[in-house]
Amino acid sequence: MHRTPVAVEAACGGELPERPSPDFRLPDKSTHALVFPVDISLDATPDMESRVVIRSSTGDTLISQDYSSPRGTNGYYVDQAKWSPDSQYFVFSMISSGGHSPWSFPIMVYGRKQNLFASFSDMINGNPTVSDQFQFSGPHTVVASTWKQTGSPDDKVSVTVDLDAAFGKLPPPSK
């Protein structure tokens, strides 16, 4: 059963429940990334579609991105997430909430200097990432998996991206 925020508020005696969300703070506490479930529901599950919010130390929202869909079955939820060792990039992988493209696990990257979310696929010539797992091999270098040849998600190959160099090549954001 899907409950609207009003129904949830009524069920909780007029107050919305405190929703825990993963909070990824930088060691210097200057910036933190939060992952919120998009649907406020008493029936929230770990695979609830996500919204990622980047906030300053004072709590101001710097940028946010919603990965939900109108019916809650065609969006994405955050699976793995972490800051780069140099604290300049927040990287997170996502899983489809509706099972479409079960072989594709989009990875997104937030760049602090640019205050911008970018698709990891755009950094690897538009190829998809075929695993939700990624790791850092340097201060701002990510290693993930893509397919060896188009249309073969089971034939994986590692791809390594220097995020400083990749963000330098991205087209400027449209206004």
C-alpha cells in the first residue's frame, strides 16, 4: 500500500517520522552528501528510489539530483557511494528500481570544484557500467566495469578514469 505524506503524517500523530539517510561527510566536515528515499512512506525499503543532496557545513544545499520516476518503478536507487580519497569527488552507483536494464548500473560523479553531477558513462565514451562495484586506485581515479564489446554485458572489462582529467573534458553545463 502506498501512503501519501499526508497519510504518513496522520499515522504518526501529526509528525513525520525522522528518516535516517546515509550521510557521507568529508573528514574536514566542509561538505557532505546525503542520500534520501524519494517516497516518504512507512513502507520504505532499501531499494526506494533516491535523491542525492550535497550540502555545505552550514546545511545549505549546494546541488541535488532526483533519480525517481513518477510511479516509483522506472527510476534508480543509490547502492554504493563514497568520496574520493582527495575529497573532491562523490561517486555513487545506482540500481534500477523497476528491473529495466538489469545489466546496467549507472555511476554518477559529483565534482566539488564544478558543483556538478556528471555521468561516468560520459567519461567512458558513452559505454554503460555493468557492475555496481567501483573502487578508487588513486586520489581521484576510479576503476569500474564496462562491457568489452557493445551488447555483451557478461563480458566485462575494467576501465580506469582520472576524474580531474574527465571533468576537464566535459562540456559546460547548459543553463
